[in-house]
Amino acid sequence: MNIPVQPHAVALLGVGRIGIMHASILAAHPLVERLVLADVDPHRAAHVAAQLGCESAPVEAVLDPDNPLSLDGLIIATGTDTHADLLITASQIGLPTYCEKPIALDLAQALQAEQALMESNVPHHIGFHRRFDVGYTRARDLLHSGGLGELRRFHALTCDPQPPADRFIPGSGGVFLDCNVHDFDILRWVTGREVVEVYATGSARGSKAFAENNDFSDSVAILTCDDGTVGSVHSSRYNGQGYEVRLDLMGTDGSANVGLDNKVPFRSMEDGVEFPPEAPWDDFIARFLPCYERELDHFLRNTMAGLPSACTAHDAVAALKIALACNKSRDERRPVKVSEIQ
């Protein structure tokens, strides 16, 4: 539901790769009257602002409780280790806030941020963009309408063709927090079920940074839901065929498959099969740009207007717990109940 709203003055913190994408979307949005960019590197913020024809300001000015910039909202696209503190600050200064996933690197920080947002009643949205993807939405609708019968299995995966830079890995929280947390969130949203147990394993190949930081380059997690539905979540940092994100739902009356578009990175070995007809996706921005656009539009039209958010801190904490359970399973080499994460 959308209601009429006035144009906003919003600030964006963090002008890395994702931040620049968000800034480009916001700069072109009809409901953004003023856009202010800020970064720990003020020269970088000024450079991007000049390219987009918007303003730049010091981080301190954006987060000033007296709000000298007269801001209406805040978008957080900084490093993961800053998310929780910035959400707490946003709750204190009362700015409606959009924050990229995950909400934090550990549960204590995440719960502190969630509590601050709930107690302040500040409108907020956590950036799990797949909730705005047409395929995932259709799969959810089909499942809940009974079109698949009883869900029995699922298979999800997020695979990158190239690994992140080595310097990114130590502060990422590992592949389950950085990458598969998207799968964990969308599984909760699509199925309406809660994950109760995980078993995670994988390998650290390629860059030495994975092994040095107790991370996986390739992983598999087996998930069990509260109704007994089982499935797997895969990831890879070296998916040479191309960028691949999919979700397969298998029920007693049929299946739903998200991500089987004309650019899925498949190579059939069967005679007479020419699918897919197009070159694979290069990266997540190319694949999901329309979702990011719809998500920011939702924040501007709904969250900032005080309407219910499509993804709350509570949702983000639930996905984080599954990722942390996978980390614990990785470290202890055993199945882990999500209830152990507290």
C-alpha cells in the first residue's frame, strides 16, 4: 500500500560498490528532493556526489542529533561491522532508516540494534532485496495458494563467479553471514517456516584468505524446518560459469523454480538442448538491480511514511541466527539447533 508522500531529503552513508548503486538509484528517484552522501573517506564521497549532481557532507553532520542538514531519512551502506552501531544512532536521532544486510556480525549487537529500533519506534527497513524479486514473489504465492501441495524439499544457492578481494574476507563474517544470509531470509519469507537445525560443511580453496580467516570458498548447509521440511543451501566464490542465484521448491503436487531465466549459468550435455540462450549474469547488481530499485522505492513510499516495512530488524535477527548456527556447525562439525544461538 502506498500513500501520497512529499519529496524527501535523505543521506546515504558509505559510497563503496553497493553504496554507489544505491546513490545512483536515489539520485534519479522522484521522491528524493535532496541527496547527501557521506563516507569515512570524505574525498570519495565528494567525488561520487559530483558525478551524481548531489551533495556531500561529513559523517558527523549526517549523524548530528540536532539534524543541521534537515534530513528526513538515512540509508546505511557501510561495512557490516558498523551496521548495529549506526542503527542504534539512527534510533536515537529519530531518522527513518534503511540498512543493508546483515544487521550485525554477532547476535548481541543485533539484539541491541533491534531493541533500540523497537523502543524508539523509528521506521526502518533491512535490505534483503530478494523479497522484491518477481520470481521469489510468485513462488511464495504459488506455495501459499496450495499450488505445490505440501512442501517437502527445497534447494537454494548463491554462487559468485569471482571471489571478493582478500581484504574484504576478515570483516565479512564468513560466507554464511555475507552471502547465504540472503538465502536464509528468503527461505523464511517464501516458505513461512522457521529453520530449527542446520548442518554446515565446506572447503577453503583458491585464495589463502579463506582458510586464514576460518571461512569457506564453497559450502553446503542442510537445513531442517519446524514442520520437518528439509533442504540445502549452497554457495561458491568460484562459480566459473557465471553468477547464479536460485531457489527450487519441491512439493507433493509440483515444483517452483526461481532463477531459471535465459541467463542462468547452465551448460547442458544433452543432445538438442540450447538452453540457456543468453550469456550468464556477471554479478548480483546486474541480476538484482530492479529489486534494489523496488526496495528503495518501498522505503521512500512506505517505511518513511510510517507504514509497515517489508523486512524488519526482527526478520534480520532471525536470518542472522541461522547464519551463526551454520558458523557453529562449521566450527564444531556437528548439527546445530538454531535455538543454541542466544
